[in-house]
Amino acid sequence: MPKNPPESFTPPPNLTRERRGLTVINTGNGKGKSTAAFGTMLRAWGRGMNVCAVQFIKSEKSMYGEQMAAEKLGIDIIASGRGFTWTSKDLSEDESRAQHGWALAKEKIESGEYDVIVLDEFTYPITYGWIDVEDVIECLKNRPEMLHVIVTGRDADTKIVEYADLVTEMNEIKHPYRDQGIPAQKGVEF
Amino acid sequence: MPKNPPESFTPPPNLTRERRGLTVINTGNGKGKSTAAFGTMLRAWGRGMNVCAVQFIKSEKSMYGEQMAAEKLGIDIIASGRGFTWTSKDLSEDESRAQHGWALAKEKIESGEYDVIVLDEFTYPITYGWIDVEDVIECLKNRPEMLHVIVTGRDADTKIVEYADLVTEMNEIKHPYRDQGIPAQKGVEF
């Protein structure tokens, strides 16, 4: 496409250089859903973009590698969960924490201050019925045009998959816990 | 397991707290192979671990988001390729660059200075026959015990998959280029 195309020039649809925010979903039962999201965040941060993450399962008290890295980088990661505690009979605290996390995420999405927002393990509270998927899609539809949103977690709701631009499924082919009885390794897996 | 177990205490195999370096492969046709590797690198860096990457396709002249981020973080990323130039008839330069990249990677692997090393898009020069997969596996077998090595790229050689501890396949479910004609977005996809 020439630098200054004549006004009558209309590029064919497959050549438009459309720039807009994407909704990205990393789902599936394998590893790499969250790490790919954080890798993307790092890449965008490398380009000087404004990034943040809300984590829906991980607790603010735990110190995961990505939280330690984010702190060093000055990236805002909000952990709204209290860890995997779903064997507990009383899930009401988890539910209200998830809703609180979503309220914070919405604020960040609507603020117009970010280029990339990661909603880490966000599929779970949706699956559990704690957050309304229609509300999520409504919020994504009305978000700032250039904002990229990355959602991670297993079993992504079909409605959000339908709405998303880029959906990747991470599938486990071989896993050290199951196949060799090796425990999770610090730095690599958490 | 108690802190000072009696000498006769032998934990059952599935409870051993074995700590050792893993060989991780991110393969498949979907997105997220490299970004997950860089996310893992970030996580390990967050824990104060020593990390580096050798990129086998990307050119040192290009400025990818992850390269810009790594520069800011003081992480060593060596790009040994010259970009995707495989439509060219003369692949000898690509081949010698790949071999040079592998020589550097081997040095780093053997040095004992790193906790995590990413070999980004390393499957391609193996598939092309430019790097001997047996040599790769030999090097991985003899590497420092605690070193994690992460290999990314499509069509991972079955021999390296067999050797690896953790293998994940990233599969494309929905993609904005193909499905909607949207071009790659800076910061998110490169």
C-alpha cells in the first residue's frame, strides 16, 4: 500500500492494517496458560506499554514467581483469591473475593489507562457461576478500543470463546507429576 | 517428612521431594509456545534465578517485545537467526547461523551459570537437519543437574519429546488472521 494512497483507494479487506485490542483466551488442561499470558505482558511491557493483571485464584499472601517479578518491574498484579481452597464447604468467601476481583478488573478495563490486562484464572469463577459471563462480555464489548485482554483458565465458557479473537488450547502431552512422580519445580512451575 | 528423618526412613517414591532441572517442550501450531517460555523465564527471574535465551530464528537486528524487555531486565537473549527467510534458495547462511546458535547454547548449558535456559524456536533447525538431535539429547543428559531447559517450536522431534519431562502442545482454536483478517498486533503478538 503506498504511503499516501489516493482517496479513491480502498484496500481489500484482507490487507487492512486494522489496529485494535484483541481478546485472547489461553485455555486447556496443559501448562502454559498463565505463563504465556505473563510472557505477553512482559513483551508488551518491553515495548513501553501499560500492563496489569488480576489473578482470580492465587492469594495475595502467596509469593509466586510472577508476583515477585511484577514487583521488581513495577507492574501491578492484584491477587484476589485465597488459593485453591475449593475442598472447603464454605465457598462464600471465595465467591465474594472473585466478585471483588471482577469489580477491580472492570475498573481497570474501563479506566483507559492500560494497553494489556491479564485476567488470570478468570474462567473458574465464571464456570462456578460467581461471575455472570454476559456481564463479562458486555464489559469487553464496551472496553477501550485498543485494549488487549487476556483470559486464562481451563474450560473457558463457550460464550466467551465465541466472542474472543484469539483462542489457544494448551494440551498436556507429557507431565512430570503424573508420568514420573516429580514434584513441581520452583521458578519453572510456580 | 520430618526435618531430620532417621536414617532408616525412606520416603515412598511418590512422596520424594526430588528437585532437579526439567526439560520442557512447548510445541504445536498455536500461539503461546515462546510467550509461555518467556513467561517462565520471567517467573524464574522474579525468584532471583539466573536465566537466558537463545533464539534460533529471530534476527538480532529485529526488535521484538521480549528482546526489549530482556534488555531492560538485564537478561541475556541471543538472537542467532536472520528472521524467517526460508523462501530464499540459499539456506546455507541460515544453517551456519543455527549451528553457531547451538554452539553458544551448548556453552551456556555447560557453563553451570544458569538456572533456566530457553532455546526459542529450536525445533526448526533440528527438523531441517541442521542440528543433530542426538547431539542435543547428549548435551541435555550431561547438563548441570538443576538446570531447566525450555525448547519451543512446532513439530518437535519425537526423540526430544521422548527425552523431555514436560511437553505441552499449544493448539489454535480461533485465530484473528485467519478468521477475521486482522493483522498481528504489536506488544501482544510480537
